[in-house]
Amino acid sequence: MNTGMEKAKGRIKEIAGKITGHERLEAEGRTDQMKAKIRHTMTSVRHRAEGIRDSLKHDRS
């Protein structure tokens, strides 16, 4: 599942928890959103590192 979908799923859980007064569901929603944000950040960092690595390889050639 992509991070956008995970974040949306978390947001839906959070809203549903708020509406129903279910604090655990609300907290799960916030947690899901944070995990999606962290996963997105880590993927971005990995892609940037790969780009740097590739440019360094290219410079050596």
C-alpha cells in the first residue's frame, strides 16, 4: 500500500474515532498517519542517497 493510501486510511480511522468517541481508534488513526509519514520520509531519503551514489559513480567514469 502506498503512503498516500496509508495516510488516508489513518485519517479516516482518526475521524471515525472522534465521531464515535472511540479513543483507541482515534489514536490508531494518528499512529497510522505518523507511520505513513515516516515511511514516506525514509523512501525520500533513500532515493536521494541513490541519486548521490549514482552521480558519484558517473563522475568517476
